[in-house]
Amino acid sequence: MRKHIFNAGPCKLSDRTLTNTAKAVLEMGETGQSVLEVSHRSADFQKVYDETVALMKEVLSIPDNYSVIFVGGGASLQFGMIPFNFLKTKAAYVNTGVWSKKALKEAELWGEVVEIASSADKNFTYYPEPKSIKIPADVDYVHITSNNTIRGTEIFEDLDSPVPLIADMSSDIASRPLDVSKYFMIYGGCQKNLGPAGATFVIIRNDFVDKVADRKIPTMLKYSTHVDNGSMFNTPPCVCIYAIRETLLWIKENGGVEGMEKLAIQRCDALYNFLENSTVFTPVVEAGSRSRMNVPFLLRGKYATEALEKTFLEFVKTKNIVGVKGHRLVGGFRASMYNACTMEDVNALIAAMKEFEAKVK
Ligand SMILES: Cc1ncc(COP(=O)(O)O)c(C=O)c1O
């Protein structure tokens, strides 16, 4: 029986993605070869790749002056590649938790870093008010993490910036309409809203690609290498790209990013409404900053014991629910509800929580 999957990434994927990728593992189209076997240089795979890039551009409304590439190394490699390529003297970072701090640390290897906004004062339980984020004009770029997977905060506004704006959108890409033209670069691991783990997407403005610092950059770490070679300088993550194509087609069939946003709002409203009114569970994140993708929650007041936490995690297993254990740095629980998560999944979680509540009260 298929479970209700609330994993933070890798995570639940659409039935279309799973079924069609599984088919392609046996035979990709009518090529007589598996997607695991086909040459990345073949016309058959090139067609899949080209369609995937075209779908990214269509689904995310990416303007013509941007390139889309798929590379390896995860979003974590991008943390280092960004400053290695673009940090000449000074860069600005917004610190909204673990992932943005990791990105910032990498930048410190290559130049001066200014932390222009932070939510550390309240343990990252909010996203700094967009208007309070003052971006200096004398930095090479500004970096934000649009959705904080661990803390469950998110920014829904595309910031105006006097300098190139770069965003880690690992955990909220394709969950809302986006004004890509406000960004010079958007990147992220694909393993949440776009497909399986193993591919990293980079959306980059063409005139930014070569605006690199005056330092020797290894070939594989240069954005131009991957842009100029259409992600084929080395062997790309072929099966991931296939699955991403299927996911993008599924997004298209389901109302595009507008459809994804509608569903995301429904899911998180339902869960937050329950949490707000629960006597046993409590939300963690301040209203106004709440991520639609990741919802952390705790046991409330007298119920907040380690023993009851364990009991709840055991209890949800009996309801076919997986992935709600909180991140090891935060504890408690977290429900990650990415694009493929259905209201049926969310309702199953809420029903389990209600039943647990009645049991312990
Ligand atoms: C917001 C964010 N950035 C970066 C990462 C790191 O991604 P990767 O594991 O692909 O390096 C994650 C992983 O969950 C994430 O959620």
C-alpha cells in the first residue's frame, strides 16, 4: 500500500512521474533501450533534454535571456560555485537558517560577506519582512533562501534588488508563479518539487554567466562550461532529467504553477488551521512567514515530552504516514507538503493527529 509521504526531500512524486519513469527504465519510448542505458549524446536523449528545458521555461515563465541547466553536486555545490564565480570583493547574504548559513560560509572563503538581514534573533521562526531587507548597492550580488526547509519559513515576494539577486529555491521552486526577471540566478536541488535526487537546476541570466571574478576557476565549476555545452560537458543525470520532464508535464496538466500554488495554500491552510486550534499540538512559525511547503510543529504545553513524541511517531506509522519526524537540529515534527502531496495525504495526517489528541487528553 502506498504511504502518505511527508519526507523533506527526496519526497513524494506524482503518479505520472513514477509510472512513466518506471516505463522508461524498461524502455525509453520505442528506442529499444532503457533511459538508464541510452547515450546522453544520442538524438533520442537530446530530445528528452530539450523538451525538459523547454518545459522548465514554459512552466516557470522563464524569459528568453535566461539559460536552464541541470548539473550534479546538489544545491550544496552551488553554495560554493556562486561565490567562486561571482564574488569579486563583497557579497550580501540573508540569513534565514541552516541552508542560508551554509551558503554564506562558502562565500566567506572568497571575499567579504555582509549579513544584511537575519531571523536568528527568534531562532529562525520568521522570515525578515521584505521591506526590511536593505540591499546595498556596492556588493557583487545578494543571496537569499526563499524557503527554509528546516525551519519552515518562506518569502512569497520577488525582491527588487539594485544588484544581482540569487535565490536558493530548492524547496519551493514551481510552487507559485514567479517573476524570474527579478533574479539573475535561481537554483536548487530537484529532489522536492521537480523530481528525484541527483540533479540540480540552475536558471541563470545569459549576461551574468561570464561576469566572473578574476581567478582561475576549474572547468567543471564554471557556469559557462555547463551553459555553453547544454549541460552535456560531462554526463548529465539522464534518468533524473527524464523524471523532471514527466513532473513538469504533470504540473502543466494540473494547472501549472498557479494550480500548484492553489493546492499548496489549501494544504497548508488545512494543517495550520488544525494546529492553531489543537490543544495537544502547536505550530512553531509566526503567521505571515509560514512556508507552504514545510510545516514544523511541536507537542503543546504539558504534552511536550520525549515519550509522547515517540508515541506519536509510532502512532502515525500505523496510519501509513511517513516522514513527519522533525529535522534533527529542530526536533518535534515537520510535515513537508511538496507539489505532489494531495489533500488526501494532508487529511490523513490531520485525522491521525485528531485521533492521537483524543487518545492522550
Ligand atoms: C533550501 C535548501 N538548500 C539547499 C539544500 C541542500 O541541497 P542538496 O542536498 O541538494 O545539496 C537543501 C536540502 O534539503 C535545502 O532544503
